[in-house]
Amino acid sequence: MFIGTVIYALINSFILILLAMGFNLTFGISGVANFAHGALYILAAYAGWMLINFLQLPFLLAGLVAVLATSIFGALIYRFILLRVRGQPLSEVIATFGIGLSILELFRYLGFVGFEYTLPVFIDGSLIIAGTYIDLQRLIIVGVGLLLILLLWLFTRHTSIGLAFRGIAQDERTALTFGIDADWIATLSVSLGAGLAAIAAIVIIPLGSIAPSEGYDVLIKALAVCIIGGLGSTGGVILASFIIGFAERFTDTYIGSHWTMLVSLVAILLVLLIKPSGLFGKQKELEERL
């Protein structure tokens, strides 16, 4: 049981990494807390489902189109809505939360609720690892998580756009003096964050079904991971995902599944009490600001 719990805790950790990566990247580069993150996750899943069932596209092609469409939608959100309230954190939160709420409730109103709304698995089958049955879709989630971490690391260190991302994140005023367009970079960051949410949906949703309420759960999990790890810190997000991922699975196995939902909340409270900026957060602590 212990080995199986560890294996599923690892998988759960990579699920959390995928869920939080897009939210963290958008905030780290543009400073925008995109509260439509969970809705974009669900939007990509429904887009993939409709492309498969209405247009009869192959799953992988439908997934790629859904990711591209969600990325474009994220860019449009920034250019036509967030750009108007840029620099006003409360307005940004209200705007993105309103967009997310509208998307999720629209799907609910249109009747997109039920177990028939799901996505097919990439590869059907399972393996036995250390005496534990693991379906291949969960192993694909781990592989995609590792690949995205590597690609993001290479992107931010070995491409001109990635270096511009880092420049804006470190010091926007200095980056502007070098001719970097902050609004263009912010647009790309929101678009990339939306695309990462879409990728997470395409690989995670096959484990269950698509439901508007899942969008709120995704947003809460992404927020929990980012707050604990430190908003804007990729390393912090990865560490926090493992902390929460292991805590949830061990709580579920040895204490009870009804306590699992409290794990993230307790972790957030502890971090806010001990280190409000998060484990690797770069924001100033309260005593430093006073």
C-alpha cells in the first residue's frame, strides 16, 4: 500500500504542476492574476470534445486545435479587456473572474453537463509498477509534465522571446529601456498561460469527465500551489505541487478521503502565517514593507 500511495502521490503532484503552471507563468511575467484560468481549462476540454464529436477530428488533432484556439482566446482577453485595466490589480481580478464565471455558467446553461462529456485516453492500457496497477494515461501525464518543465526552461533561457519574458519579470522599467514591448510580452504570457491550461485539460480530463464545476476546482488548486510555492516562482510551484500532491494522497489513504479537501487550505494557512510570500516568493514580507 505504501509504494502504491507514493506512486499515485507522484502522479498527483504532476497533475498539480500542469494545473498551476499556466497561472504561475502569466502572473510571473505580466503580473496579472488570471482568475479565468479554470474556465480556460474547461473551455479547451469542451472545444476538444466538440471537435471530436461534431467535426469527427482525430483526438490528437482536435487537442492541438483546442490548445491553439484557447491560446488565441487568452491573447484576445488581454488585448481587449485586461489591457484597459492594466496596473489595477483589483480590476484585473474582477475582470478575469467575471470572464471565467461567464464561460463556466454559459456551458452549464447550455446543458453541457453529464458523464458523456469526456475525452478519450491517449493510449488504453495499464502497467504494473512495484505491484501497483498504473494506467498509461497517468504515465503520459507525468511525461507531459516533465516535458513542459524542460521546454519552458529552454524557452526562457535560449530564445529571444523567453529572454524578454525574464527581462520583464525581473525589472519591467529596465526592460522597456531596451525596447521590449511590455504589452506585447504580457499578451504572449496570457496566451501561453491559457495554452498551458488547455494542454493540462487535454491530458488530465480523460481520467474523468468534463463539468463546469471542475473549473472552480482547477482555479482553487492552481491558487493553492502558487500561493504556497510563491507567485511567479517556477521552482516554488514544482515544490509546492509535490508537497500538496503527497499530502493529499497520504491523507486519502491513511486518514480519510473526506479530509483531503482540507489539505490545500491548511497548507495555505500555514504558509501565510509563517512566510506570506510563499516558499520561494519574491514579494516583500509584511515586516519589510512597514
